[in-house]
Amino acid sequence: MAAEKLGAAPAPATDPEKTKQTAWNRFKKHKPSLVGIVVIFVLILVAVFAPLIAPADPAKQELFMRLAKPGTPFPEQWGSGSFILGSDYLGRDLLSRLIYGSRISLLVGFVAQLVILSIGVPLGAIAGYYGGKVDKVIMRIADIMFAFPDLLFAIGIMFALGAGIINLFIALGVVGWAGMARLVRGQVLQLKERDYVEAARGAGARDWWIIIRHILPNALGPIIVSVTLGIPGAIMSEASLSFLGLGVRPPTATWGAMILDGQSYLRRAPLVSVIPGIAIMITVLAFNLVGDGLRDAFDPRANKKA
Amino acid sequence: MLAYIVRRLLAGIPVLIGVSLITFILMNVVPGDPVTAAFEKRADLETIARIRHEMGLDRPLVIQYVEFVGKAAVGNLGNSFRSRLPVADSIAGALPMTGRLAASAMSVALLIGVPFGVAAALRKNSWVDYMSAVTTLSFISAPVFWIAIIAQLIFGLTLDLFPMSGYEGPIYLVLPATVLGSRYAASIARYTRASMLEVLNQDYVRTARAKGVAERLVIWKHALKNALVPLLTVIGLEFGGLLTGSILTESVFGLPGIGRLTIQAIQYRDFPMIEGTVLFTAVVFVLANMLVDISYSLVDPRIRMA
């Protein structure tokens, strides 16, 4: 108890290790985040072991079993088991598609953030560190990116490139990098005036070394928060694009496309649309909870405001 | 004041140029040749060449772009591949629908979001606060097109209270506006709560209370008035989401607005129509953000200094 109180004392924690620890302590107390972490962990397990868990092949059709009610036994040639959640309009097993759908959602969530990181961090760091013309050019381009509503921009790109998962990564990266660049630029602007950066420069360190070794590690908190909150955004974008027929190509099972598939059969088989939406909601919620917890942990001042 | 407005408007010009350039590149450069892409299966090479020539697509891209911007500036967005009618006319025809949807959704959002946010702030950490937090987070985490389908399922199919799709009168707007609005009500409730909590700690609120102003007046007159200022930004930020949300909502409910126009154009690979609707939506978004900035500076004079 006493140690905790000392840790929260107004003395500024300049040692990054110490900041990390107190951030972790704050994060641990944020119970909804821990629930979020458990949910994400389970989702990752489901995605990785999908072939072992799924009762059937998610693409296998059985047209005699279209829109089967939950609990209907599988056709004989599929072996034992049943359509636990029913089947869709092509007689595919809903549960199996739901399980495989988690792969696309998580993959898109993570890879889109990787693309955003690999474009946004260098550009933001360069803009912030060097300033001047480079900064102006990069930030003007970023402004233009912000001028498009996200989904509309993604729709335009996906239309131009055509549906497909690689194109989806490109589209979400192009749409999202500007936000990351802005964030990193702001951090670098603040941090480059710090004494230890001056010291490193005085000692003859090169610019890229200073950026990578001295500046970025101290900007890690906000970047991690932004990535965590960006994952659900990407998952939602993928779902929306797939729902509009502009995401991953069918017959790949994705939650957004499953909702689209079920839309025409709401009366006969409402579950086909309802269930994948619940999956999206739980996944997005889990990441949002973790992101909120991380934000509060890294920036206690923001916590007071909220 | 006027100087600020002029400066803000001028700053928008490069952004608008960038927006038009990106739209042009997406529709004309990335996919190769739009005419070939659209008519490949329906026309022979000679016809394609003739259409290309008529549309001026055999000229250098720079000239095409300049002409595209020049024409767009006077409201000429070319003719639809599909209906052969001017794109601008179709947009003008669809605009009132989207306007009605956006306006009614925003009203729903404010009518639900602000009272919930205030209630949550006044009873911080009570069950009202927690329930409102859980509800808002769930709504933020669910895809709007899925909420739309659930609403159709419950209020259209099962209870038969409201029409499920199409537009023949205001009653057709009830479900779409509530669905789209509830999504933003969630964001607005969150921000209102945060903003309200901050304001309630301010000196002038304490002064008002100290001098014996009735609690009801303190909250609704002194606190809420000031708490609503940051909400302007939220409305501006969420406006893009509202625009793209209306694309998804319109497509689920079959409302003949700009969003459905865009989606139909995508299905038919109607390039001029997509180019027109994407450009139009992006320009509206830019202008809306400008308007928010300017109105913000009217409400809060400190902004102008920055």
C-alpha cells in the first residue's frame, strides 16, 4: 500500500522503466480491460485452432440443407454432428463459418495496424524531427487524407483495386496512416527538445539513432493506445466493406459478408445475420475496453478528464 | 473574426484540390481504363474506342484532370454510364433524402445522447453511470448495418410497427434515423459525460452554487451551456461517420439517398457516378468541418488566436 502511494507521489517519473511499471499497475486495476484481454485471447485461440474446433468445412455446401434450423443433423456424407447454429442459404454450417470468420477479422485488425505503423511512424517522426518543408509536405498530404470520411475513402480504394484481402490491407493502411503520422509527429515535437535528446546529439549520435533509440521509445504509450483502438476500427471497416461486397472475396467466411448473406433470409433464418453481428460486437468491444484501459494507464491525466 | 473565416476558407482550397486529385486518381488511373472495365463484356473494341474518344479518355491524364476539376467546379460531373443522365442531377435528386436522414439521425442522437450523458455525469459511478457506459460502448462496438438489420427484424418483421424498406413518407424514416442516431447518441453521451464532469469542477459552477442558485439552474444553465461547446467538435468529427453511416443505413433500408446511389454505382461499375458521389461526399465533409471550426470560433473567441 505504502509503496503504491509513493509511486503515485507528484515526483515526475522520468525513468521509462518506472513509468512502464506504474502504467501496468494502473492497467491491472482496470477490470473491464482484463475482461477484454481474456476475450481477445480466446478469440486468438479460436482463430488459430479453427480447423480443429469447427464442426465442418466452412465452404462446404449442401443445397438440400439450405437455411437449416439450429440442431439439424449434418447430411450423412459430412459425418456425425449437426448444424448447431443452423446453415446459410447455400447450406453451409453457420458455426464453422463464424469460427473461420474470426481469422479474417483478427488478421485484418492486426495487419492493417502493422501497415499503418510502418507508414505512419516513419513519416510522422521525419515530419516532427526535421520540421520545415518536409513537415509541411507530409502534413498537407495527411490533411487531405483526413478530408475523406474513412469508410468512403476505403470504399473508393477497394473499388479501384478490386476486392481481396491484400487490397484490403492496402486500403486500410492508406486510410489510417495519416492519423498515426499526426500522433507521432506531435510526440516527436515534444520529445526532441528534451535534455537527453540534446545530450545524445551533443555526443554525436546520428539523427536516425536519436529518433529510434531516444525519442520513439518514449512515445510508445500513445502509439500502443492508438494501435489498440485502431484494431477494432479496422475490424469494423472490414465488416462494413465485406457487407457492401467490397471486402474479402467470397466464398471466404467473413463476419461482414455473413451478415450480407443472411439479409435476404431474415424471415426464415434470422440467425444467419444476427450471430456474426454479435461476434463483431464482442470482438470490437473487447479491443475497445483494452484500449480504454491502456489510455487511462499511460495517461492518468486523460483519465481525470473522462 | 472575418479575417479568421477568410483564412479558414482559404486553407480549405488545397485540401479540396487534393480531394479532387485523389478521387480522379482512384477512378481513372488505378483501375486502368474505366470504359473498358465497365463495358468489357457488353461492347466490342470499336465501340469502346468510340466511347473513350467521346469522353475524352484518350487524352493525357493531366488535361483530363484539369477538365474534370473545371467541370466539377461548375457542377458538371459528367453522365452516368448506366442511365446516361447527368450525375449531378442524380445527386441533386438523392440529396434531400440523405439530408433528411442525417438531420433526423443527428436530432435523435442529441435527444438521447445529451440527457444520458448529463445523467451519467451527475450520478458518476452510480448504476445509472455504469449502465449508460455499458450501453454506449455496446452501441459503439456494433456495426451500424447490423443494428439496422436487427431493427428491421424486431420492429419490421416481428412487431410490424414500421415499414422495413423504401421511402414513401416520413414513417419510413423512423427506423433508419433511430438506428443511425443511436450509434451517434452513444458517442455524444460519452463526450457529454466527460465534458460535463469537467465543467462541474469549474470555479464558476462553484460560485453559482455558493451564491444560492438552484441546483437545477446550475446544471442546465451554467454547466450544460459550457459543456456543450466541445460537443460542437464531436458533432463535426462524427459528421463524417454520419455520412458513411448513412451509406450503410441507406443500403439496408433501401432509402434512395446519396449512399445508395454510391453503392448501386459500385455494383454496376458506373465510374462517373462513383466519381461524382465520392467527390461530392468528400467536399460536403470538408465544408462541414470548416463550418464546425468557424462556428467553434464564434462560440469560443479563444480559438481565433491559435
